[in-house]
Amino acid sequence: MEFLPEALDKYIQDHTQKESELLANLNRETWLKVMSPRMLSGHVQGRILSMISHMIQPEYILEIGTYTGYSALCLAEGLKPNGKLITIDRNEELMPILEKYLLSSVFKDKIDLRIGNAVEIIPTLPDNIDLVFIDADKPNYANYFDLVIDKVRKGGFIMADNVLWSGKVVDENNQNDKSTQAILGFNDKVQSDPRVENVLLSDRDGIMVMRKI
């Protein structure tokens, strides 16, 4: 589902800093060779992630859902010099493209890629996370939130992608599938949780931004 007219979307892209050559090549190869390329963060959302990361200047980022590494590269741009980004994905078939782009980038020494089940990996990670980006299987969004909230430092941030779910969150005729129900439940859960302040950004498919208080 496209939320903005094509001309307006192009105007936004034309007035957003261009993606780097590395990101442009990764974007292109993902669309050419990988299943479900719409899962890629892409140009404008990638610049939003980079901007937020630069604003926070995190020392420790956790990403749940690596896919082909585009969002991880964008988030890594704002890391402190001694910072690290742990990114988790269960799809081993993506390793060739991850090795080509993510693990060969200028950020390779700051990136810790974990292949496996995030529900099992997250409890083993250190505390004091500065920034979390959730962009994985939708039915587990609430579980991921519960697993990370106590690991995030006070004043730290959690972001979750796809929280508008192609508009299904307000389309009563398309709210019966498991993923839509999970997103609806997650959004309501965040809205009612006194441990966070939150704002739902309408960029692309929606990003829920939370600050732990």
C-alpha cells in the first residue's frame, strides 16, 4: 500500500540527503536478488534512522531483524567511536549479501551479527542498551518489547517498524490475520505502558518511537 501520491513521495526523496554508494548498491541488489524486497528500509527511512542515531549518539544499539543489513548500516552511522551494534536475524540464507555489504563495510568492527532466534538471544545480551530497532516477525513484537525494556537504559529509545501495517490497523475488513492482530496489540500495549513515552511516525509503513522514562 502506498500512503502518499507518487509525485509527493518523489519530492520527499528529492529533498532528502542521498544514500551512499554502498547503500544504493545494497538497495539495488536486494531488489534484484532477495525475496520480499519491500522489507528493505530504503532511502528515506534509512536517512531517518541515521538521523535519529546521530541525535542519540548511541554506544550500544540492538537491532532485531537484520534482513540484508540496510537499516543496520544506517543506524551504525551515528554510533560513538567505541560503539557497537548487535543485530539478530534467523535467516542464514542472507549471509552472502550480509558479508558483501554489512560485514565488509567501514562499520564491520562495530557490528556483531547473530544468526538465531532473537527470543533466545536477547536474554543473554548485556544491559544499558541506548537504542533498539525492532523490525522482525510481527507476532513477536510484544515479546521483543518485553524482553528489551528492562535492558534499555533510562532515557534510551526503542523503535518498531511497520506499525501501520499497510493501513490494515484502521481497515476493519483486514484486521483478522495474525500479523495485523499482533501489530494492533503491540501498538495498544505501547500506548498504555507507563514506562515509555511514545510517538507514532507516519513515514512509510509507520515507526513507533519510544523513550524509556
